[in-house]
Amino acid sequence: MASQQDQDDLLDALFEMAQSPGKRPSIVEAQLKYLPEWDNKRLREAAEGLLANGDILNPSHGAFNVDLSSAARKKAAARVSGSAGASSTTYNIGSVHHSPFQHVAPGGYGVQNTNYQMTANDLRAIVDLYWDHVDELKLDVATRRKADAQIRTIEAQLIDEPDPTIVKAAGKSLKTIVEGAIGGALGNALANPGVWAPLLALFS
């Protein structure tokens, strides 16, 4: 069973993501962006605790997006406002590519905005990862055809200087398919997102 602190930490991460208009917060992305040190068991138990308490509602089948109850929003907002006067530390980092980094002063609440710059090497690594592991996703024929088309679009961009707009569109479609495959009912959601973490992070 997850500790209350873990449940609070996950709720705070989901609350922060919920501030973006038009998008339901995703538990997969919450782990990648705010709780990278958590393993899948810890994440699942914290999510189950929030669901049992009624803090998160309506989990989706695929990407495991959720809604936050009004009570949960108030709790998270109170923690954020309560730490508004806490001291903070700023780091100027040249590059945090694929290396989530965050420092929060004691009693503070951290918000992490990480900007991933895509390079040709990153995209080649994603292509290799896809072909090495796509069979593990057990996609149906139609979904597999769509996923293959997206990765081939990315491959084609590597022939010359990649067009960021084309790559981003294909990558986001591929990310949606992967999230759908590794998601599912709460009991088996996020069963093994680790191998796909670079793809999910690059196109988040």
C-alpha cells in the first residue's frame, strides 16, 4: 500500500499537469516528468490509493489520463499556496536532455519544465527502440500498420535534415499508440512503460 506522502506527491504532480488547458493529466507523464525515481509498483500503488480515496476519477483505458476531484484540487492547491513563501534554489543548466533534474527546498513544492531538443541521433535511437520492442506491444493489425507508418515517416526524415513539424506530428501519433498499448485497466496499467520512456519523454 502506498504511503500518504506518495499519494500526495502523485496528486501534486497531476494537479500541476492539470493546469495546462484542454488536457487531462496523465499518470505516465507525471512519473516521467515529476517522479522519475519511482518504479512502476510504487506508481501503481499511489494511483490505486488516489482512486480508492476518490481523488482521481474516470481513468482512461489508454494513456491512463485521469480527472481530479474538486476536493483533490483544493488539497493540492492548498499545499502549493502553503509553500509559496518557502525558499527556493535556482540552477542554470546548459542541458538536461533526458535527465530530469529538480531541487526543492524543504517544505517547498517543485515545478519542473524540461525542454527536450530532438537531434538526429535521438530519432535514430527511437527508431531502433521501436523496431526492437514493437512486437511486445501486441498491437492489432490496424494499429500496428498505423504505428509502422509513423515510425517510417520519422525514418524518412533522417535521410536529410529532419523537419521538426513532420517529426513531431508523427512522434505524437506514435506516442499515443504506445501509451494505449502499455495502459489499460488500473490493475495492469503501466505494466512496463520503462523501455518506452525515451519515446514518451521525447514527444511529450
